[in-house]
Amino acid sequence: MSRTEFLRLERDRILKQLSQGPENKAKLLTSLMDIDAEMEQIRQPQKSFAKS
């Protein structure tokens, strides 16, 4: 499983938890932001190669 696939699965899991209730909402939102930031970093090098 690639890092991107793992991050997508983890993101889906967090979104499910957020929709189920307000417990640990701040922690889950922080995790979600971290995942999104990491996914963006993974995409950045791919964009630079596409421009070349």
C-alpha cells in the first residue's frame, strides 16, 4: 500500500468519526489537516515534473 493510499484511508476513517459525533473533534480535525498537508506535499513534486 502506497503512502497516498494509506493517507486516503485514514482520511476516510477520520471523516466517518467526525460524522458520528463531537467526541475529540479538535483532535480529529487536526489530524485531518495534517493528512491534507502531507497529501499536498506528495502532490507538489508531481506537479513540478508535469510542467517540465
